[in-house]
Amino acid sequence: MREITYVEALRECMSQEMRENENVFLMGEDIGVYGGAFGVTRGMIEEFGPERVRNTPISEAGITGSAIGSALTGMQPIVELQFSDFITIAMDQLANQAAKLRYMYGGKGNVPMVLRTPAGSGTGAAAQHSQSLEAWVAHIPGLKVVQPSTAYDAKGLLKAAIDDPNPVIFYEHKLLYKTSSDDVPEDPYSIPLGQADIKREGTDVTIVATSVMVHRALEAAEKLAEEGINVEVIDPRSIVPLDEETIVQSVIKTNRVVVVHEAVKRGGYGGEIASMITESEAFDFLDAPVKRLGASPVPVPYNPELEKAMTPQTEDLIQACRETLQRA
Amino acid sequence: MLKSVELLPDKSKDELTRMLKEKWTIRYFDEKVDEFFAKGMIHGTTHLCVGQEPTATGPCSVLRDEDKITSTHRGHGHCIAKGADINLMMAELFGRSTGYCKGKGGSMHIADVEKGNLGANGIVGGGIPLATGAALTSKLKNQGDVILSYFGDGAANEGSFHESLNLASIWGLPVVFICENNQYGMSGSVKEMVNIENIAERASSYGIPGVVVDGNDLIEIMNETHKAVKHAREGGGPVLIEAKTYRWKGHSKSDARKYRTREEEQAWKDKDGIKRFRDLLISEELLTEEEAENLRKQAKQDVEEAVQYAEESPEPGLDTLLEDVYA
Ligand SMILES: Cc1ncc(C[n+]2csc(CCOP(=O)(O)OP(=O)(O)O)c2C)c(N)n1
Ligand SMILES: [Mg+2]
């Protein structure tokens, strides 16, 4: 099959949806001729025009809120925020409006919008352009939260997000934009939200990893395989809804689990996944405590070595798996 | 001091020639940074203010040392104009421990709190409320200090701009808001993103004075900021100044500049505010061609020395990762 990048997969999905469904449109800063800060919308204004690819002023609260209002009244907007750090500015509209409208109105009305935005460190963009704040939004009932780790997942999950009648926060990752897969079908397809993917099967220890950490987990698994250690890697793909069953079944099989994300460990979603495991039937099968890995509790530093030291690397995952396996 | 134009702030010949050199330092500093980014010697991202030197140098030149500024992502010029040491700036861009932020901040976060620079900012519009708060301190403590808040045309569409102007107005705070209108956000033209001719017109809706200046005319910028700072210091409340300017380079390190024409760029380059001020000082006989040339070379040399300082500086140790955060 043809090989396309994560960026191309996202663009292809949006373009196909826009050709099929006139309610779908885009809003965001510099998404017109500039093509978006990371080039995701490149070429789209040329095909769909400025009415449907709306280049906006720098007004995150306003554009997010107006997307919510237009979604409530029959449109299906996709908002692009240039960096997920800026979600803080849009937060009132997301947390107090988008998430709650349907419930507060007694089930009347939907907010079928998607907010796409890149998270993560590793580019030297420092403290205000590198955060992973997915746990903030995951905490709010009414918002779905998606984190694709491959081009294949990006295309299928984005379609599901667009088709979903609820607001979906769709976290892309800067380091994944240029990665490519050769398994992305040209025809539209949908990956249901709340369906984890077993990225590698194994028997000795489970790693539950999100976003860019999926790739580090796969690298760690590769290295540990050389020592005869068989790692299973599970990618939840969406943290709300979370596919608890796949994770629990894996832990029942391997008896050991490491949970990893790039976000700061303290208050990170890994804590939720870890407690879900210990509250489940998998508890009786655990041969070691659930191990969590996440970033150090500091703002993301600029210096590349410090930046690396802050976030879990492949080596840290190998070490964590070994420690978990050493527990009697 | 000057014969051909009126200059309101009291500036000596030495001070005026220092300002000319400062503008060259800003330009050479950013051209050097541009080169290093292109070569991959500096990582992350950066925003260059080449072409906008007069709006850095002019307003800062009318401040007292105790006065403060808040800056933006495009902040190297503001930083230099508020008296920063370019060695420590370059070291920060190289991520070294001797840098202004010990290598933790990078281009978008350089701050020099001792010199009254409360920092560049990675969040568009992020500094405007901070400046308002600093002005509140000045008022509550009767310090008499004025705060100058830099931001771009794009930032004027953030809620933080509108909320801050209103607050500063109703509380009569000593803050001067200075909008560097370089005609674009990242790519969004101010013509498409704002439905009025001048951003300064927004001042009227907050009941404060609004002024438009030519961002390449250092004398006009100095005169208007001098008046605004005086007004603010004397308890008259905030002023909004809009300087029409242009960034010569792309928005950040990768920008094909498809949203504007090369002709438009050239037209603005022809209005170069450095050359204009240099020619003025020469025609006023405050400077000879040769002296000007020496100043320019010295500025270039200073930047070379900053590079050497940065290159020779150590990397921060990994043990510094957890330092300087309270919780
Ligand atoms: C809140 C926020 N939104 C978006 C961005 C991304 N961004 C960085 S600079 C920029 C353009 C800013 O335009 P302007 O205020 O005119 O300043 P200029 O870059 O022209 O100096 C944008 C959109 C950001 N850093 N922060
Ligand atoms: Mg601008």
C-alpha cells in the first residue's frame, strides 16, 4: 500500500469528510495559505475556499466558543489550535460550555465539534509550547479525549471524532507528524472511540502507553525481546472513553504492568489507569505493583538534554519493565 | 539638540549615537540567530525582529531604569533596548547555564528582571495583563514607575488585550501599551483580521488616548512615547500607541511567506529605520560617515563576542532539572 504521513492522514480524513458533508468546516489561526503551524491543512483553502477553511484572528476563546455555538445549531466544526498549551485560553468555553450543554439542557442539543491540537515536548519549544495537558480535559465529564499514535489511527480516529455527536479533544503530537505508515487505506474508515489497540502482543509484562510513548514502548519491547522478555504494548488510543477491558485482560495474562505517558506523572491520566487496574479483577493476578512513568514535575525546559531528562525515554521504560519483572 | 526636527526627550549626542549602535546590535544579533537556526546550531524556534529595531530602541530610551517592560515572543530587540547583556542572551539561545534563564527558557522566555524586563512571552497577549499588574504595584506602592507593554497586532485580538486596557483605564494605571503593528500575525494580515484602519482606535472604547506612529521614525516614536510615559507617570492613566512597522524575515524559522509579496517586503525595507536615523545624525553633523561605520562594525563585533561567550559556556547539569520550581 502507499505510504503516507500522520499529517497527510489527518488532511486526507478532513478533506474526505468535507467533500461528503457540507456541515463540516475548519477554523483556526493560519490554517489558510500558511497551511497551519505544522502544515496539516496545507492545500485545503485552495480546494475548499475561505468560507469553509476559516483563517481566524488570534482569539482562542472566541473561535473555540463560536465553534461550540455553531455545533449546537447544526454545523460540525473542526477547530485547530496551533499548540495544545493554548487550550488554557479556550478552557471556559470547553469546560463550562461544550462539555455541559447537552446534560444541562436535559439531553436536548448536541455539540458535534472536534478540537485538534498538537501536544508534547521534544522540539525545544520550551515551557509554554510543549505541555501535555490531556488529563485536564479528561477530568471533565462531557468531553471525549483522543490521542492517536500512528497515521493509521489518526485517520480512522479523526473520522470517528468528526462523526461523534459530542465534543472531542483530539490530541496530535508534534514528533509524530512526520512519521508515516504504509497501512493507511485511501477510502474513509472509522476507528471507534474507546477501542484500544494491542500494538504488540506479549506475555511477560504489559506496557500501557499513549501517543508518542507508544513508539518508545515498542522500542523498549524490541530491546527486551533480545533478552527473551516478551512485552505486550497497549495503546488506549482514546482515554475518554477508555477501553478498560483490553487493558484488564492483558494484565490478567501478563500479571505485570507499566503505565506510561509524556504528561507530568503527578495528577496524570496514568494514575487513573493504574487505579482502574487495581480496582478490577486483574488485581488478583498482579505479581508486582502497577508501575507508573511520567514527566518530572517541572515546566518543560528549553535545553535539549534537560528536556529529555524530564520525560520518559526508551531506556526508562526498559528499566521500569526490568524492575517490575524483578518483583517476586 | 537636533536642528531639523523637534525631539522632546532630552538626549545628548552620546545618547543618540548609542541608540544608533543599539539598533545595529539588535539587527546583527537577530541576523546571527537566523544564521545559527538555519545551520541547526540553535534548536527550538525563534522570532526575529529585523526591521523593527526602532520600536524596540525608541520607547525603551525614554524609560528610567526602574521602569519596566513586558515583551513578546519577538523579544530580542526589547531585551537589548532595556539594557540586557547580549552575552547572556546568546548563551540562553544556546541553552547554556550562563544564559539569562540558565538554559531553561530559550528565545521565547528571556527575562532580565533586574533591568526591569519582566520577560518575553510564548503566549500571544500573555504579557499585557502582567504589565497591568506591574503598573498596579507601582500605583499601590507609589513608586512612580511606568510599565511599557509590548505586543503585536495579532495580540490585539486576544481577550487579554481588551480586559487589560479596560482595567488599566478604570484604575488609572501607569502603563503604556505599545502595539508593534508589523502588518501580520503569523500569516494573518491585519487587513483581514481587524475591521478598522488603526488598532490605536480601540483606545477610545476604553476611554484612553490612542496614538499612531511611524515605526521607522525613531524621533516620532521617542516623542510620542515620551509624552505617553509622562502622562502615565503623572497619574493620567494608560495610553495606547500603535507603531506601524514590518518584520523583514519570516514569522519563525520555517515560513515560505506565501501570504505576502516580495514587492511589499522590498517597499518596507526601503524605509529602513536604521538607515534613516543614521542619515539624520550625519546630516545633523552629530556623526561623520566614518564614525557611523565604526559604530556599525563595533555592534557587529559585539555580537561575535557574544557568540564566543555562548559557545564557551557550559551546559546546565542534569541536577538542575528540578531547581527553581516551588511545588
Ligand atoms: C495564545 C497564543 N496563540 C497563538 C500563538 C501562536 N503564535 C505565535 S506568534 C503568533 C503571531 C503573533 O502575531 P502578533 O501578535 O502580530 O506578533 P508578531 O509575531 O507579528 O510579532 C502566533 C499566532 C501563541 N504563541 N499564543
Ligand atoms: Mg504582528
